[in-house]
Amino acid sequence: MALAARYPWKKIFIGIALAFALLNLVAVLVGKLLFVLFPIFWTKIASAGLFLYFGITTLRHSGADEESHNVLAAGAIRTAFLMILLAELGDKTQLVTLSLAAQYDSPVMVFVASTLALWLVSLMGIFLGKQLIRYFPIRYIHRAAGVLFLLFGVALLYQTLI
């Protein structure tokens, strides 16, 4: 949203899209390696643990204000690319993509689905973000995300252990 306020949305989206594609490619390649090296049971347990961890940490930080970003005066595409690349490297979404690639023997589908999902969410952030925070405080949105991560973790644990 901060970038979209300063630059044309198309250029921002190109930078974001390229960054997420690169991040997801790395996550899928590493996840595929884990799929080969570790039994699926332990991979699912670790994945469930990641979801639960992300749920707890998201809920713990749901009251914090959004960080303000100091946007460089560089080109919009490069700025968006670098900001997303650095902010998301090793973040929840990349680790979840890695986890899914490790669980399922379909790396191309995991890459395509996770990349398209992140692109869609980015577009929603660009176009709807300002409107959404008019009606819902950002802490409520973070809390909802935390609860969803916890639900996914519990469901995966249940599926794996039962």
C-alpha cells in the first residue's frame, strides 16, 4: 500500500510478482529436496509445527502497528522487488511453500498455486488495502490470520496422527 501511494500500481505489481516468483522457486526447490530426504510423516509433523508457530507468533504480534517503510527514490519496479524480496525471505509464506513442496510430489503445482495466491493477495493489498483498514483495524486482520494458521496446524496434525 505504501508503494502504491507513490508509484503506478502496475510497476509495483511487476516488482512484487517477480520477487514472489523467485522466492517461491527457491522454496519449492528446497522443499522438494526435503521430500526426497525425509519420510512424509515427519515432514507433515514439521509442517504442522510451522503452522502452529506462525499462528502463535502472528497472534502475539497482532496488536503492533504496521511498520512504516522508507521508500527509496529508485525505480518503482526495483524498489518493490527489493522490498518484497528482503521482507519475505524466510518469512511464513516462503516456509509454508517449502513445507507444501516437501509434502506433495507436485513441485510445479505448488509453485504455480503459491505464486498465484501471493500475486492475488498483493493485488488485493494494492487495491483494497486502504478500504479494508477503514473498516477493520489491522490488528483484527492479523488476529484472523493467526487463527487461520492455528487451524491449519491443528488440522494437519490431526490428519497426520489419526
